[in-house]
Amino acid sequence: MEMKKYLYWKEDDMWLGYLEEYPDYMTQGQTMEELKENLRDIYAELTSGTIECVRRVAELEIS
């Protein structure tokens, strides 16, 4: 099982979040489980190759 980190918070009556690797692609859910399912869906779309110009976060070794 592959694990991905995500950031989330509650705003009013909704849970909002995004995958740490793809901070430009936010989603929401009425429950935490719905948010997680939406994050899985976004991950599948972003890694499928059907969306052009997907921006990601990476680490760079400097010295």
C-alpha cells in the first residue's frame, strides 16, 4: 500500500485539503472520509497523464 501525505483543515462545515506533492490541487468534503476519497480521486487524475502541465513539489539537494 502506497501512502501519500496530505494537509487538511476544517472551514465552516467542510473539510478542505490537498496532497503535499500537489499543493495547487485542493479538494473538499463534508466529512473526513469524503475528503480522503476526493484526495484519492485527485491523485488518480493527476498521475494518469491526462492532465497537462501538472505542477508538483520536489526536493533539491543543494550541497
